Amino acid sequence: MAHQTFEGSLDSKGLRFAIVVSRFNSFITERLLSGALDALKRTGCRDEDIIVVRVPGSWELPIAVREIAARKPDAIICLSCLIRGDTPHFDYIASEAAKGAGQAAIDTGIPVAFGILTTNTLEQAIDRAGAKSGNKGFDAAMTAVEMANLIRTIRSTE
């Protein structure tokens, strides 16, 4: 008996995306945003099919994701940067931002790509926002494109 295989493609033509990006650590998040926009455009997405939502920080990402999900984009991309400090504040914010983004995806059925940097140092953040380690905003957008196509494929075979 043959099995079915579902896989998403990296073609964003005809898909709509929302990018929720935090202003906190904007010198990093703006680089992540540039990377995400570059990925979407390289895969065929039109400018008019992209909504950018700016929030103060990582803590505010989940509620903005929930609200923008009501517009029914094909996928949502979360971009933020948390750099560990001397207090446990980092752990609380990182955990809740991750949990909230994941829960929003589960509750809405819309893929939410995780482009939230959680680094120990500023240097690590810079490396992940376009330096040595590539651009995690670009990577998150590519994940969003693939997942949007995968979900569309799965739903079309019901």
C-alpha cells in the first residue's frame, strides 16, 4: 500500500504573510526584519501581501499574533531579540514569548514561525542577525513559506 507524503514548497506567490516585530533591541530586530522581507520577496511574495506589525517588545508578541491572525494570513513570522542580563527577567520573557507564539499557532491553525533570538551576548545576537550565523529573520520567513504551503496542501486533500 502506497503512503501519502505532504511537503511544503518554498514558493510564496499568492500567499499572505504577517510579520510581528519588536522594537526593543531594534538595531537587531530591524536586521531580522530585512532578512525576512528579503526571503519573502526572493520566493515570490508581493509587497502588498505582507503586513508588518510593530510591538514594543517580546512580551507583546503573542497578543499581536492573535489579533493579526484574525486577518487570516497564510503564516505569521515573529521577530524579536532577547539578550540575557543579570536577572531572571530574560528567562520569564523568553519563555512566555515562545509559549504564547506557539499557543497562538495551535489555537488559530495559522503557522507561526519563530524568529525570536534568545542570546547570551550582544555579539551572538549580531551574528544571528546577518553576520556569521546568517540571518534568522530570513530563516524564519523561509519556514513560514514552507509551512504555509504545507498547511495549504494538507487542507486541499481533505
